[in-house]
Amino acid sequence: MRILDSGFLRRRHLLKFIFGGFVGSGTLALTQRTAAAADNPDPASQPLASQSRFATLSDLRTVEDPHDLADVDVIVLNHHTDDDRGGGTFRWAANSQAADDNGVYIKPDSVPEGQPGRFVRVFSGDINVCWFGARGDDEVDDSVALQAAIDWAEKRGGGVVRVPPGAYISNNVLLKNGVTLSSTAAAYGYAPSKILGSSLRCTHPGFCLDTDEKGVTAAAVTGINFRGGGPNLAAGGIRLQKASWCAIKVAQFDNFADEAIVITSGMACAIEDVLTTNVLLNRARPKLAGAITIGGTDHYLNRIEANTSLHALSGAPTQRTIAAFLIRDANHFISNCVGEISDVGFVVEGLYHRFTGTRGDRNFGEGFIINCKLTTFSSCTALDNNHDPKAEASGFLILGPSNTLASCIAACNRLPSLQLYGFDDHNPIGDVERDTLYAACRSSNHQIAAQRSVTAKNKELTFQDVATRTGTESH
């Protein structure tokens, strides 16, 4: 619906009749200027003197002769409904043959298929998912609009796609190379509705955000809250496949049957300022899974609290299938992270990882299961684990060889379910290829002893417990 300047076209036709040649020349000059920017529309020119307004993009498509708007700023107020934040300024580009993407390029119905002529959105800087029809009303599926915005940014060479405050439904939307999906939030925590005004919620199996199996580079998500569909919807938050130099920052994940974040492989991705609650709600799992599951090499994790909100052991007393963190493969850097209220806080596999200032606390089983090798744990703590006494769990369960623990603490302040041991080390004593190296570690208040299998070379190890079981007979 054309809502303003009803006499504009009549005046223009009169000018054409009187000054046809001059009007045509001006139109040609503007058309060339606009068309030059048609494939990357960031024109820096000043607003044009004339304007014409339309209520929605659908109304814009009904223009009978779009050439009549060649020297006009076309103002579209909404994408499809009042106050939907999808409007903007467009200009006519007579030579553009770009595909109608329902956001930046709009083909009028009067232009035959395969012929040039598009209205092109005028903007500079970031793009907005609402331009492509995303509503954020927590009712309409916004997946197509979100994907269109991401695809457009990738074709442009990358950039930031803004997600204004709202509740968006997002199912298996693919992140693309060089594209950052972002709100303006800069904080995270246990009040996501107040801190993160933008949220993505999945309603179909899969992930809210996913990546192509061929891989992704330099994609990022910042300042967004993710919500699942409960234990009966097989869905997770974000999956990065073969991901390199990607980032997930300032995010909260809640109510997912599956993982909050999965990095299957790749290198040098960063996850920081993240909170997970009520994830892995499908507790009946045939194998181990982590709320945060990391594979590949050289990934960086910082300031993450992973909490699956478990209420009891997920399986048999000796079974562990729900972990806050599952770290695999090689050479990851984990600092200032907390894994809690799960079967296990951290399950660590692979080799050459570096842990600093991490805590495995208040889990039903162990704080840490160390099944890796050649990994360093510095200033890490395992506090008040073994919440289910049937688990017979210790603070640190050390199964892999040749690891180093420095300034680590295992302690319990909660009776009667104390941790079995502080450091339950299953490496043979005296085997220089497998021994765990301890330096200035402390352990106190455990059912049996502070540590099992203290090797002779660990002279710097100190305990508050009097009873310490040593020797291979306890393995």
C-alpha cells in the first residue's frame, strides 16, 4: 500500500512531458550511481530530495513502473507488519539482476523474470535479521529469515548480523564463513531474560545453530540466549563441525535434551563467558556426553560454568554418561571454568591439554576423570563431589599416564557423603613412563584417604589427612 506522496507520479509524468530530456538524463545518472553499488549496497550518498513511502515490502513489489522512482528515496516502513523493525530506505537500481532475497534486493512484480531492475536497500555497516522477515515473537519460525541474513553476509565477504531483542525460533540454521551473529549484550549469568534480550529457541530436532559438515571458518555467536524444547525434543544449542577460528561468547543455554555446545573437530576456536543449565536432559544415554563437548586441537575455553542440573546419578553407580565438560583430542586450553551438578565435572581424554583455575564441584560422581596423558592441571579444585554415596567417587580420578597436577586441591565440607579419595591415582608406582607428577597439592576430609598411590618422587605433595593409602595393591 502506497501511503504518502499520492500525487508524486502525476507530477513526474507532467515533468516528463514538459522536460523529458532533462528528466531522462537525471534518471540515467542516478541509475548508474545506484547500480554501481547494487552488488554491495553501502552507498554513502546523501538522502535524495524526494521520498515515496510504502507500508511493507509486499506493497513495494506492486509498483507498476519502478522507473518512476529512479530519483527517489523509497521509504518502506515495515517488512510485513507494523513495527516489525524490518523496514528501511531503498533505491531503484535499473541494471541490477541480483536475486530477490526478501531483505536487501527486492524485485518488483512488474519486472519479468531474468530481466534487470531491483530495489536495493540503502545501508552502511551491519545487517539486521528483521530486514529479512525475522519476527522474534516466539511464535513464527524465523529460520528462513535468519538463514537469509547469514547467507547474504557471507556473500558480501562476511560481517556482523544483528539480532535485535526478541525471542526467535531457529531450527538448524547454518553459520557461515566470516559471519558473526550478535546482539548488543555484553554480560551473562543466571538472569538471561534480563541480561540477554535476544534468544534463539529450537522447535525441531537438531541444533539451533549448526554448520555444514564441510566445515566453517571465522564464524561467531555473541550475546545470545539459547533455549531448547525439553527432554523429549532431541535438540542441542550450537554445533561447529570442522571449525577453525570460530567463537562463541556471552551466551546462555537452557532446557536442551542434548549438548549446549559441540565442536566436533577443527582448531583455534574460542568459547568464553558461557553458562549452561538444564542441558543433556535426555538422561538415558548409551555413551558419555558433555554439556560442553570439545574435539579437535588448540581450542580456548574461558569463564564457562557448565551445569547439567542433574538431580541424581544418570545411570548405575559405576556408570558415567553425563559430564559438564567432555574434552577430547589434543592441546586445548581450559581456564577459569566450572563443571558441576553432573555425573562428572570434567572428563578429559587425549593429550597435551592445559587446565588452569578450573573447578569440578558438587557432582554426583567425580570432579575430574583424567583419562588423558601429558596434560597439566594447575590450581584446579575438586570440592564436595560424590553427592551420591553409591558412586564411590573421588575428587580426581587419574587413569591416564604422565600427567602433572600442581597446586590442586581436593576437599569436602559436606557430610556424610565425602569423596572417597582426594586423588585416586591408578598409575603404577615407580613406572617413570606413567607416574603422575604432583607439586604442592592438598587434600582433606575424605572417606578413606587423601590420595591413593603416592609415588616416591612426589616430595612436594602435602596432605591434611593422616591416613594415606599407597602401593599397587589398592589398584
